[in-house]
Amino acid sequence: MKKLSIIILFLVILSLGFSYLIPLPQKGNDGTFSFEAISKNDMASRPTRSSFPIYYMEIEDANTHLAAELDIFFINSWGEPLDDIQINLPANMVGVNNIEVFSLKINNKSVNFKSYTDKIIIYLPHTMMPEDTVIISLSFETHFKSNFTRFGKYDEIYLLSLWYPVIAPRIKDNWVSFQWIPHADPYFFETAIFEINLYTDKDIMSPHPYTHTGNHYRFKTLPIRDFSLVMGTLAGINRKIYNGPEISYYSRDHRIDLVTNTQDVFNFYSEKFGPYPYSSLVFVDVPMDYFKGMEFSGMIFLNEDQIIDLFTVAHEIAHQWWYSLVGNDQLNESWIDEGLANYAAYKYCQEKGLPVADIFKIYFSLAENTYRGFPIVRKLQDFPSAANYRQAVYLKGANFWIQVEEMIGEEETFNYLRKIQNQYQYEIIDTEILIQGLVEDYDLRASDLHKLLK
Ligand SMILES: [Zn+2]
């Protein structure tokens, strides 16, 4: 393509941005709960965690807010004693008292805790040893005020992402607090199971399977990264993928043949990265700041005010593997999921012979040049600007995998990523895991790989 048009497209893209069985706890005669825990080997190999927390919720839709009772059955699978547990209130990153907690108990008894705007530290009455369990009970309300950004209300549509209290993730023996950076995803979650009764008169757009009678919706999920929903009425279309999930697209104005494109992208990733375990994938057009798309477990928000191109769709779908099935610390190592989502979208467009693939390949190498000497494994707040963040993390992050491909070939790169999916499904990975695996499997030098991120 002509140089001028490449430059124009480059500027346009940069300016748009792209984010582009488990058992039930059993109540014993003495009133305590225990988990009939399934061993690691019964499910996909999970090297660090042996069981998922289960979130039981009763939710009443009071129109201006949701009123909820939450019991979290939590097993200490961290392999170390815990003296406290941190609960994060993610919606409170974006506004005051969006989530309000009214009572908190451990094993049905009062407990000492310290409240902050966006988190609560619970001081455990007894040290929790590895494999010990507790029930954390909270009453809370989630309010939908005028504030709106991924979470919130517009017209009569309610975006339920980031909306409930959640046990904080843990990295290097510390609970992780979230910190709002509007142009990034400054949160991530440990995989959990959700069993939810929701009472509402509104329509539901849900990637999670449910049954309903009247206004009573009953959900029971597989292990998922986050439980997000949309409530309200939008026209939907859906189509079942052969041997795959049902794809649904809800919108005021079905702008593109999203569902057809999605099927093709979906089949490509299933073959390259491994099967998608869930029964549905939901797209919803919503207004959004900063992003063309935003990923949640089984659900993708698309910015209704922007043109959605196929690269963006492919990027967002890739997050179902790299964010949702295999997670990472998005506050310190966002290059992992964003780099992989961009690399995956690039590979899809390349496979289809779309010119955008060649253009992106140029961007990736331009970013590598521009950001040489600028380490991309860094805290979100240490990026000087939103533009700098996008170029460095999204483009240089993808370039890492293009360089790996040059070292070991395309087929082995996909084999490796598939192996990571298989080995770390429902887990959190980090830069070290990715690099060490490449060093061991392909006899590469760790220093050469680290250099690509510096
Ligand atoms: Zn993304």
C-alpha cells in the first residue's frame, strides 16, 4: 500500500485505540463446611490452585440498585497461611459508593475488618492454613448512578461488569489492589464459580447459562474469570457455531455482519489455542470511553460510537483465551494479554489474506524501533500517556510473538501457546512462565527473549 495511506491508517488506528466439577460445599453435622475438593488432575492441570471459590448470590433488582446477599465459599489454595483476606470493590474505582457493603461475617460470626473506598481487609480470627475453608458473607448494594464507564447505566441499559465484591487476586504473597487508569484494564480476577438467583423484571443479556421462571433467573457457571451481564432490552441476533458456543449480538443498530465474522475467527482460535469450554459468547453494543471493545468472561462490549473493524473483533475474541481462560496481572504485565490478543488478531487477518495484516506487521516493527529501551513490563501508572501505553504494550507486545515466530516457526509458536492454554487454563501466568517455557522447550536464550520486552 502507498506510504501515505499507511501513515494515515496508522494514525487512525492509534487514535481509535483497541482493547481490544466443582463440588458444592457440604455442611457437616457440626455446622462447619467442607469442600469435597476435586484434585488438580481431575481437571486441566493447575499447578498452583486446587479449588475455586464459589460465589453464592441472591440478588434483588430494586431498579436504582441491586441489593444482594453474597456467600463466598473460599478455600485457601495459596499454599501459605493467611491472616487476612482482601475483598476488592471494583466498581468503586470509577465512582464513589457504587458498591456499598452493609455487613460482613466470617463463618456467620462478626469479624474485624478495615474499609477503604475500593477494598475491605478482613482480619481473620484464626490463621487460615492451606486448604482451610471459610465462608465470607456480605450484604451489599450496587448502585447505578449517572457515572458510566464499562460499569453503569445508560438509557435503560445496565452494564453489570466490575459490579460485585470479589476476593482480591494474589501475586507474590500479596493481595492486589486495583487502581483506576481509564485507558487500561486495571483489574484482573481469580477464576471462580457462581451460583446466582437474580430477581428482576428486566431482560437479561448473559453469556452464562440460566433458567428462568417469571422474574427469577437462576445461574450456575463453570469456572469463569468474572460474572458480567447486561440488563435491559436490545434487539439480539444469535447463531450456534457447530461444535462451539452460541454467538449472540445485541445492539440498537446491527452495524456489521458481526456474527458471521465471529464464527470464522472463533473457529480459527479454537483450532490454534484449544477449545472454548463455555456454551455462549455475547457481544453487546454500548457507549464506551477510550476503547473500541472491552472483554469480559464470555462477553464483549463493543463501542457503539465507533466503527468496528475485523481486526478489533478478532482482538476482542482472542481475549476469551488470553484474559479469560488464561489470566495475567493486568496492572503490571498487561503486555501479556494485549500482546497476545493483537498477535492472534494479526495471525487471523494474515491467514485470511487481509491487507490489514501487512499493515499491522509494519506497526509492530515500528513500535519495536520506537520503544527500544522502553521496558513494557511495567506498572500501568508508569506509562507516560495513553498513546504511549497503547503503542508500547499493544504493538511491541505483539512484536514479541512475531520475533518468537521467527525463531521457532509459526507452527511451534501456536503449539507453544496451545500448551500454555492447556497447562494454565483458569490460572494466572506471568512473563517468567512464558519465557522459561520457551527457553526449556526450544533452547532459546532467556536474555534474547527479555531483550524483546526492554
Ligand atoms: Zn485488548
